Amino acid sequence: MNLTRRWAMIAGIAGVTLLGATACSSNGAASGPEASAGGKPSGSITVYNAQHEELTQAWADEFTKETGVEVTLRNGDDPELGNQLVQEGAASKADVFLTENSPSISLVDNAGLFTPVDEATLAQVPEQFQPSSGNWTGIAARSTVFAYNPALLTEDQLPKSLLDLADPSWKGRWAASPSGADFQAIVSAMLELKGESATTAWLTAMKSNTVVYKGNSTVMKAINAGEIPGGVIYHYYWFGDQAGTGENSGNTKLHYFKNQDPGAFVSVSGGGVLKSSPNPEAAQAFLAFITGKAGQTILQTGGSFEYPIADGVGADPALLPISDLDAPKIDPSKLNSTKVTDLMTQAGLL
């Protein structure tokens, strides 16, 4: 289906599913926009948004329609907005921070800038998608995949592990976008799973072996064009292109590493409420909405092709079920963006 049409359908669907967001959660706690202790939210909020702009705008529009709360989005990428919030500190006028990946939201959490997420909101999200701190929550997820051109790589030639790409036989045969927050989150997972020594060795080999492109979409296009046999990206770039013309993915397939390999890493997109929020009640309500049934249904039926993470809302049927990814278990609050960029810089990748 055309992505514009997919997004056009969500308003009607969300209008129905929004009733579920204000109902009781599985443990009996209230959820949705009315879950905040002070009653129905009002006024306005500012969201520092590193998530897909179209997705967050759809969330904001439906939340405003339901509550009357006006939502202003300040869009940017994960590192930009995460570092900006750390610089602003207690003086920040942001109410909510949304990310594509965990490392940048952990950076803000480690700076002590979040207030704990309402218990009713946390009750909507499975524990695997929550940080141990409880100061922010998962809002969506995306899977690491190896995209490849079957004219250049047969199935028996595919790497069995992300670590295999360090072998000299892969020199000049795989691509990545090391400057992006997506790839840095994958390296963060490797650091947590395998330790600094193994990660440093892998990054050093990557410097020799990989062909660097800017952006996951560009990596996929290069694979599709036969410029490079394969590359490491997130799954939703492929599914988004397939749902459209398929012109940048028609010659490619996806390989899932599974086996709890670092290459099976599922990155958790996060959302948190700032301690300095001028309107914490509405901020908490917004976070409750996007993690509730209405917000997660918008994610499911929209054009981002990310995985919903809330109980009771499945992924788009085109996606491999998230339970089949066999991803490694990682506390998202442990992902260290600062250490990763230091290691990647030392390896000459940044």
C-alpha cells in the first residue's frame, strides 16, 4: 500500500483504539491520557523529537484531538537533541524527549534530567522494552538486519554472525553508515554484549573491510544497484521501500542473524518526561497515549514499519514477528553512546 494512504487511514483507526488507551491496563491501573494524577491534561507541550517526523506528527495530532493539548515538535536527530538537552539541563523548556535509539535517551537519563514515568504507563509496556532506571520507556523498536543482493551473495555465503564481518574475506564486500545514530546503537549493543576489547577489534577490522555510505537508505540503494554485496541496516528501510515502488530494494533480500547474536539486536526507541517540564501532567499523558493501544495502533498501521512494543498490538503483518527475531537481551539503559563514539573515533570510523 502507498505510504501516504497508510498514514491517511490511521486517524479513523486511532479514533476507535483510543478508547483502549483510557481503559484499565492488565494490572488494573488506569492508562492513557487520563492516567495522570491531576486529572485531564490541558495546555501545551513541547516535544524534542528524534523519531520519524511523520509518525510523531500523527501521534501529536490524535493526542490533541482527544485532549485539546497542543503539541509543538522540535525535530532533530538522536545525538543532536540528546546533547542539547544535557546542555540545557534544568533550564530546558522541553516536556518530552522521543528518540529512535536508546543511547541518546540514556545520555539524558544519566544526566539526571528525567522524572520517573507514571506506573500506569509502564504497565502498558513489556519489561524487555523498559530501562532498569524506570525513568523512560520504550515506544517502538527496530531490528538489525543484513541486507544483501542475491546476485552477488548466495544464502550459503551469508555471515552467520555480525562478528564474521571482521574476517578479511569480507574486505570491500559490506557497507554501513557509521556516522548515523542507528549504526552507533548497534555498536553500543556489541559493546554491552561482547565487551570493549572485542568491540575495539571488530571496529578496527571494520575500518579495513567496510565501504562507508551516509545513511541506511544509501546503503540499501548501493546494495540494490550491485555496488556492494551486502550491508548492515535496520529492517524498516527495506519494508518502507517495498511498500512503495520497491525501486531501491527490488534486487535485495534481508538476512536475520537471530541466535541472540549482536546482529540480531533490537533497538528500543525511547520516550521520557523532563524534570523541568512546564506541563508534566500533559507530558505524562502524551507518553501514556503513544505507548497505549491508540498510539501503538498508529505505529502499527502507519508508514514507519517499526515494531509496536505495547501489549496487545501486533506488528504490521509484513514484518517478521518480533518474537521470531531471537534478539539478545539487553537493558537499554546500559547502551553507552559516549563510549561508542570514542571507540569509533579511535578506529578511524568517525
